[in-house]
Amino acid sequence: MKRTLPLIVILITLSLLGLIWLQASWLENILEVGEVQLFHKVSDAGTSVANDLSKSVHNSPSLNITRKPGFRFGFDLSKLAKPPSIADRFSQQDIYKKLEVSFEKEGLKKLSFDFAVVNDQGEVAMHSRNFEEELMETTNNHRTIIPITSGNASDIENMSAIENLIIIVPDYKKQVWDSLKWVIAAVAIFMLIILAAFYVTLKTLLNQKKLSEIKSDFINNMTHELKTPLATISLAIDAVRNEKVYNDKEKFQYFTGIIKEENKRMNKHVETILQAALMEKQELQLNFKKLHMHDIVKNVLDNYELQLKEKMGRVVFLLNAKNDLISADEIHFTNMISNLIDNAIKYSKDNPVIKVTTHSSNKLVVLSVEDNGIGMTKENAKRIFEKFYRAHTGNVHNVKGFGLGMSYVKTVIDAHKGKIKVDSTLGKGTIFTVEMPLDIP
């Protein structure tokens, strides 16, 4: 696992970077294609409008006058020969509407544009509102010039450009981006999903690695914890078999007492492991009933009186909760408090002082168990409720266990819809604070 994990991470990272590069290249290409398609569609739509204008203006019936010899008008007939212009037949709004309809047919319904009609002398006959302003911008705007021809469409040789239709698409790159926004959004979402999958995969691999290490430590601890009482029982049985010990009632009782105590110790270890298995399957059975927290705390501390005397320790009670009635499972809740007290004693040095405090509010009763032990780092405090996790004990070598006590505590409190938090300072001690909902009728 130690060798394969870095390789897996490198391979996934390279694959991800390659995929990102491919997606970026594809997106760049699709934008270029989008620009080319936009230009073609603008040109096609403009040509359609130019042809329509040409038919409407230049192919309309003209004034025919038959000259007779010697007949003269009082004005110049050459003026009647001047072809009509687009501006003579259509308004700016008419042409804008024609362009808008033509763009819509080409799939450019929301296209922003400006236009102008220019005669063959280069003079602007009509233009849209922002045409002059957009004409000056040549970097971001795209300009299309379409001739408006005169003559029969079938007679190409006689066609000539009388006027020109100029169409300007302002900030065309932005408009292409806008037209492809759903495609770009889909690509972005897809990449985020891949990044999330990479993150989850990496996190899972690291968690599996950490869990593997923790379980290895657990197996080592379990082996040691079971071997010690077994070795003690074996020695005690050999001693009991000795005739001198067998005939000495006091020694016989001493060694049989050792066997009994070590047997209890092994049973406790087995029970702890079974409890962990039940928690893993989420099969913790609870029998709720009304209990007074102060009574449970006092009963638990009575059981630890001998251990505290051996360490020359003491308990400071500050049971200030006016209301301590809760709905809880007596066995599991008692075991939970027992674990907190046992943890406080176990990680204390000489002369431990265990401070047990309670207070209540309208909805909660709060229990604090404070010790003056070795404390722990912030990293240990964050992980203290993880299954199989054991904090480093520094120079304290007599601390035993499987790393299941605090995990059990958290599971029991969660099952009772309570909360627990830990506050610890290395070398000064630890405070566990439990919040439990009151049993309010």
C-alpha cells in the first residue's frame, strides 16, 4: 500500500491533467468553429436581405416615356433615369426588422448587430443608432459588406453594385461565448465531477491506508492485552498445581483470585470487541427510561474509589444542575460515563484530580469531566472519537486498551441525540463536555 498509493496518485493526476488539456483544446476549437459559423450565418442572412431589397427596389416598374421627334418637356428627362435608392423605399426600422427576421431564420435570434446602407460614392444613406460608434472599433467587432446589386439575377454580366449593406457584429467573441454557454457550462460541470471523483478517490485511499495502520495497531494491542492475562493464568495454574500451594489455603486463594481477576479482564476485553462489532453494524439496542444524571455519576465514581485511592487522587463534585432528569438507556449511559471517568484516571499521572461539573438550561443538562492529566495535541483531540484510534501517551506506558472507548462514548451519545466535545491542552489536562436533552413532559 505504501508503494502503490503514490503511484496511483501520480497516474490519476497525470490522467486528470491530460483530460483537462484535451477539454481546453476542444473548447478552444469549438469557439473557433463557432466564430466561423457566426460569420457565415451573418453573411448568408445579410445576402438574403440584400437580394430582397434589390428585388423590391430595382426590379419595380419604371417610368417609360416614348419620345416623339420635336417634342420637348420643360425639364431635364435625365433626372427620371436615376435609379431609386434603398432609402427612398425603406426606413431604418424596416431594414432592421428584415435583418432581425433573417438572422432568426439562421438561428441567430439573440444576435446583437448594427447596420448601414452605403451608396456607390461611399456616402451613408441610412444607419442604425450605434453604427458610427461600432464602426470605429475594429479589434472586437466583425464587419461584413454585402453588395446590393441591380439587374436581372439571371443576367450576371449586367449586375452592378448600386449600394452596399454593411453589417457589424459588436464584440463577436463574447456573443459566441454566450451562444455556447450551455456547452461551456456542461464542460465545467463535467470537469468538476471528475475533480470531485478524484478527490473522493484520493481521500478514500488515504482513509483506507490510515484505517489499515490503525487496525494493525489494534491487532497488536489486542494480542498483547490477551496474552498477558493468559500468561498470568497459566503461571497461576502451575502454582496451584504445586502441592505446597495446594495445601496452603491462603496461597491457594491468592492464586485462584488471580485466575478469577484475569478471567474477568479477558471477558472485559472480549465484551469491548463485541460492543465494537455491534456499533459497526449499528445494532446498539437501547432501552430508554427516565434517569437522574447525578445518581448515575455518583454510582460510577463509587466504582472507581479504589483506583483513585491507589493513585492518591480525588474527585471534585460541582453538581449544579437544577434539573438532571433525562431519558436514557441505563446500561449504555452508565458505561459511557464510566469510560469518561476511566479515561480521566488512566491518562492522569500521580495525584489525579477529577472535576465533575453539571449545569442545566431550559432544554439541556451539561456534564463536564475534567482531569489534570497529560492532555493531548489538537490533532489527537480531533481524532479521539475515531474507532481504534489511541492518542500518544508520551512517557506514560501503563495506558492500555484498544482505542474503542471514546468511539463507544460518541456512539452512545449520538444514539441519545446528545453532543460531546473535547478541549485539551498538552501537559495540562482534558475536559470532556456532554450535552444531553432534558426529559421535559
